[in-house]
Amino acid sequence: NYHTSVATLKYWYDEVSALDLPPNPLDRLLNELGGPSKVAEMTGRKTRMVTRTCERTGKEIVSFEKRVKKNKDADSINIEERQYFQSGEKLIAIISEAASTGVSLHADRRVANTRRRVHITLELPWSADKAIQQLGRSHR
């Protein structure tokens, strides 16, 4: 019966909506550190959950946002984000293994952002070689 199915679906939707689930760790980190305007995200993700404050009501709103813009792929977005970090426009960088190949985030004289780097690993790789390579993205 259609009406019974709709009522069941609504019941389960309401139950799931009422759950107080923790956010994705990467999304939480991004939002806690200031959001996309302050944090350079270099990952393979196409979307993310962003928390913003509604100007009208003052309440926090969580929205689903595409990282990849029209006419741009994830690689070009990651290059752009890296440039924002290296220029000092964004002072925090989040980088995943998916986007880290060939990426240098060193503070040297060739970049505007020469601030000291602090490297925090959210998820350790299985291989020690990969862990050392990740640390080398920000420290040499």
C-alpha cells in the first residue's frame, strides 16, 4: 500500500534525522579551523559539509557543498588551494594522501607564507614509508 510505505519512509527519515551523529572528522576539522575561507583543502573529495552562521537568525547551518566548481577538476582545485596556502591567503592546509603526490608545502624563501609549519596527522598510513613521505610534505 502506497500510504503505508510513505508513512514508514517518513518515520525512518524522522528517526535518522533525530540522531545526533558526529560529523565526518575531516569536515569537523575544516569547520573548527575556520571553514573553507581560511583552510586550504587538498583532498580527493568532491563534496564537503560546511557549517556557517546564518546572518539573519544567528543559528548554525550545515550545508552540503561541492568542492569542484564548473569547468574545474579536483586537481586544479587542489593546485589553487595550495597556492592560497603558500601565498599566505589561507594559513591552514589540510592534505590527504589522495592529493599529496608531488605536493610541497615547505616554508622557504620562494613562497610568501614562510610561517613555521605544524604537521598534524589525522589518519596514519599503513606503511612507515608513506608516513615519512607525508611528513616530508611540510618538513624538510
